[in-house]
Amino acid sequence: MADADRTPCVLVLAGLDPSGGAGLLADAEVIRAAGARPLCVATALTAQTTRRMHGFQPLAPALALQTAQALLEEEPVRAIKVGMLGTAAMARAVADLLARAALPAVVDPVLSATSGAALFQGGPEAARAAYSALWAHALLTPNGPEARVLLDLPEDPRDADALERAARELVRRGAKAALVKGGHAGGAEAVDVLCTADGCERLSAARIGGSGARGTGCRLASALAAGLARGRSLPDAARGAKEFVTGYLRATAEER
């Protein structure tokens, strides 16, 4: 049997960023580096460069799901990573897929680009309703601003206690687990908080400024999904994903 046939696969459903800074191309890069094999299904096409987002076009949910289902039937998929969905219709289709697949799943709720351009049609209320359909089947990995939208909070969680409250609330509302990221917060330490029904763990690393890196959320969720595909426990996979992104930020900052 060829090595590729023995390698655990991660099925990725996400948007295509042609610059490679985020989305499917970044996901594939990370999953391979983490020792798994990426199987990539586009949910949307974006007109995007390394500098800014120009627009996006959602793809038909039926085609994306047909492709994903075929891959699930024919490849050794051990985990699923979900990124940009773009529309409520795609979110409903992916929620059904996750329910049927019954595999470890990581959902990175992509709502806007780093530049601030919206990446979900219909506004915050539509995004909140759409992504809530996926909660019961997955670990969620929102950053602070995304957690604010998903939970309809008055402001972004900006310290470790607020991040933990948000993660606990996502689990209370039905998420299998939540990793709320503190990259947008202040302080010398970048703290992410992982919560399950059994408790919470804070993952800390020195904050690295000046990297100008894009797609860190994509990379963390993909590294985490690859860890799960390779049989690591959720806490261990989350720690490994945090270390991977910290290394990526450090390397990017040194290149500037």
C-alpha cells in the first residue's frame, strides 16, 4: 500500500484564497506539515490578494456536498475542518454532512477577512443563525470578534476571563467544544481558552507583533484538525496547534 493510502486525511470545506494567505491553500499547507493529507472542497471563490479582499462568489452547496460525500466514501478521512461557508444554504448543507459523518470536526467561523470585508452573506444575524446549526457536531474556534457575533455580545471579549466566559457559553449553548482565541486582545501573552463540558484550559504564548500574518485562524483550525485525524486528544491537538501558529507568527515576523 502506498504511503498516501495509509496517511489519515482531513476533509476541508473552505473558501479559495488565490493568494494562498488563507483559505484552502493555507489549510492544505498546514495539514501536510502536521502529518496528515488534505482533501479540499471549495465552498466559495474569492477575489483576493495578499493586500485586500475584493469580493467573493459562493458556490452551489449541492456540488460541494457531492464532492465531500464522495471523498468520505473513498478516502481514509479521520477529521473534518470547516472554514468559510459564505451563505446560510452552505451552512445548512455542511451541518447535515457533519451529522452524517460523525467524525471529529473543527469549525472556524469565518465571518470577515483580515481587512474587515464581510465573508458571509446576510449580516451578523444570518451568520449567527447559520453557524449555530453546526455547533452540536464540532469544536468551534472563533476569535474574539467572531465570538461576539456568534453570542451577540455587547463587545469583544478582550481578556482571558472574558474569553473563558465566551467559550463556556458556546458549550452551554450546545457546542461540543470551543477554543476562543485571544489574538485580538491586548497584553504580553496571547491566551486562547479551550472549553468542553468537563472544564476549561488556558493556552498561553508570548504575543508576537509585527508579523503582518494573515490566515492564522485557518492555520490553527487546520493544525488542530490534523492532530485529531492523527489520533491526538483534543487538549493535546489544541496545544500543538497553538505551538504551530506561534511558530508561524515568529517566522513571518522575522521575514519582514
